Amino acid sequence: MTEESAIQITPIEASVLLSAAEWDPALFVKTLVEDWEITVPEKDVPATPEDSLVFEHEGVVIAIKLFNEPLPAEMTRMHAAMNPLWPQAGAIAQLHRAHLAVAAIPKTAGLLDAAQLLVKVASALCVQPSALAIDNGSAIIGTDGYREGAVVMKAGELPLFNLVTFAIAKADETHYIAFTMGMSYLLQRELEILPTTQKPETIQEFLFTVASYTVKTGRGVEDGQILGLRPEAGKPVKLADSQLIPGMQTLQITLD
């Protein structure tokens, strides 16, 4: 009961980086209908951009608020670095002058439904003329890339790349390390790959598969569970202080 109660009050959040402190609520409402067939009640549409937009859809409360200030520079620099596939992320982050804070709060719906609705809302906000990028809480994603990541929901897939960041880096000349950021927002442990000789594409595919199963089913990886690229060669997962993220415990996986 405690876990279910915690889920019901946990918001999922994202920020839309803006070139100026302006946005068009009417354009957002129009885009949301066209993209996702989600209607915002007319009474909930703010009269001015400065007013918050709050509405409920299928058991999830959505709140959008304009802030006439950028996100903290240190945070955006770090989040930009988490998206090496978009080299312009750092420069775009420096250009933003304001942001829209977006939150999806589960009321009667589940956390995963709220997360997917947040992605739909943020995707619709990407077409705002002032929109530069989306900060999903762990990485900065370009508006085009974010909308591409959201489209998979039309086929019933989970927009995991919009919710969770999969970071891979070199540990030394022959080994890579990797970890997730964003699983904790979905009330799951972050995953960490200990130094491995596996190729980055193999590591990402493995992490994505495990993360996707965990989020979809709610059955997370457990301390001591045997896990690996091949069942017969798997090794026990270890819950321990992260070697990469200070102050966080992660489920550490050995692939080699």
C-alpha cells in the first residue's frame, strides 16, 4: 500500500527550453488535438501566456507554467553532455532565456500512463516558435528528436528514449562503462554496466531491453539476480554505491 500511495503522488516532469519568455497556449491546444487527439477543456486554457495551464486527462493532471528565466547553467551543461548524439545540445542550452515547466501528476492513473502523457504534451510543445529543446531531467533533446521519440507511442511502443538517458563512455582504451538516468523518476533503480569490452551498440541494446522490460512490467532487476548477454554466462547483479553517480546506489551488471 505504501508503494502504491507513493506512485499516486509522484509527478513526472520535463522542461521546454525557450528562446524568449513566450508561448502560445492556443497553438499548444491545437497541436495536442492534431497529434494525439487530446482535448484541453476551453475553461482550462489560460487567457494569457503568463497564466498556468492546468487540465486533467484520463486520471492524470497536467500542469504547464512559464518561467521568465533559464534553467541553472550548471544543470543544463551537464544534461547537454548526456546527449552526445546531438552535438548542438550545449550551444542550444546556452541560448535559452526562459522555460516552460511541465508536470504530469497521476491522480487515478498509473505512473507509466502519466509518463507517456507527459511525453505527448512536451512533444506538442516542441512546435512552439520559441521552443529550442526539451530537458527531460537527465538530458537535453532537440525538438525534432523529441517528437521522433514520441511517435513510437502511435504504434503502442514506450517512448523510453524520451524518458530515460542511456549514457556510455570509455573507461580506458579497451573498456566501456554505462549507466541509465531517469529510471529513478519511474520509481525503479538506475542500472550501471561495469567496465566491459562489449561494443557501445551492444551495451545500449542490452540496457534498453532491460530498462524497457522493467518499466513496462514494473518488475525491476533485483540484487543477486543472474543477468547477462547470455543466460548461461550471466553473473549476479549487485546493488551498491555507484562508481559513476555520486550519492546513488545502482544495480550494477557485469557483462564480461
